[in-house]
Amino acid sequence: MRVIVAEDGVMRGLLVEYLLGHGIEVIGQAATTQELLGLVDADPPQLVTVDFGMPRRLGTIPEYGAGLDAAKEIRRRHPHVAILALSQYTELSWAQEILSLGTAVGYQLKDRVGTPDQLLVTMREVAEGAVRIDGKLTGPLLRPAHKDDPLRNLSKRQREILELIAQGWSNHSIGKQLCLTESTVEGHVTLILRSLGIVVRPPDGGEPEINGRVMAVLEFLKPGLSPSPGRQVGIRDA
């Protein structure tokens, strides 16, 4: 995996050292968003890690949200580059904007990374096209915003499952986490999507796939993009 690490603090050196020690090819390091964009343009990697609070240029102070602007610009210029945001900020609006970029994106809070090995797993998953949002953010994202919100129709168990789906968990993993059989989870997922008015159809008309299902749920959560009842969201649309 070829990676560019963008971070203006001491974490950059520690992260690069760890990645190099685990066989990851770090092709560039950036301390500013200007430097990051230049590196990606010159040699697009498989994945970039970006800190949301970075300086835009050398000699300037870190700017709140500068890294998010860089992430959106990278996705515009290089749609196939995966993006993992590592941030100390818990910002729901930023999580929603990251989700709006589509697949192969992630938002991980620095103080909840866990072990370096867990971070490496997340990086690999995002590089392969998965969506990974920190669990501290998925709960508030799924909280009903108003009395007409369809999420209010979900049971407590269904909301638990939906939160895990939004984090990219498989039915098997959800079942183990919640002590449910996989078939029970599948039944809940069907009811959840039905309650949200979402029907996931792969391009070939076959059975729904986990990535398409996840993106259908995330599509529903994007500001202003809640699907109307019965709207079909294809995997290519996600």
C-alpha cells in the first residue's frame, strides 16, 4: 500500500515510523495542505491520511477545517485516492462531509485510535474501498433530528445494528458483537432498510451486497439527501 501522511504535529513522525516498520510504502509526508496537494498531484497514492487542523501553507498557523478542504479537493482531482481523516475534533458536520465523498473514506478520532495495529487495519480497509467512521460519531449521526425522521420508527436493537452497519461491520461481526445469529441480523437489516425506504439493488439485479447496503444507509444520512420512500440506491450510485 502506497501512502502519503499529512500531519503537522509530532504524530506524523511516529505514524511514518510505524508504517515503514510494517511494510507500508510511505511515498510522501506533508506538514501543510498545500504540500499535501502537491504531493498527491505529483504521484497519487492509494491512500492519504489527513489531519483536519493543519496549516494551509508553511509559516502559517494550523487552521480549523483546512484538512477537510484538502480532502475534498483530493477527491475532486483524484477520485480513486482513498482518504482517512485523523482528527482530534468531534465534528458531525465534518463527518457528514466526509461521507458525502463516497466510498474509500474514513474519519477516525485520534484519542480513540486504540492500538497502532488497529489503525493499520482501518487504513487497509479504507484503501480497499470501505467507509469507516469512528463509533463516537456514528451514534449522533443516527440520532433522529425531528419528529418526522424515519429513524424514530426503528427499535433500539435496530438502531444498534444500523450504527454498526454505518461503521462497516458485516452481518457475521454484528451477530457476534450483539450475541445474535447471523440470520437474525439479516432479518433486522431487511426491516431497517424497509423502514428507511431504501432498496439496494446491485447492477446485475442479484442479492444486495454489504458495501452497497452500507452506502445506502450513509446516503440516507447525508444532509439533504434522504431518499424518498421506495427509492432504489444502486451500488454504482453509492
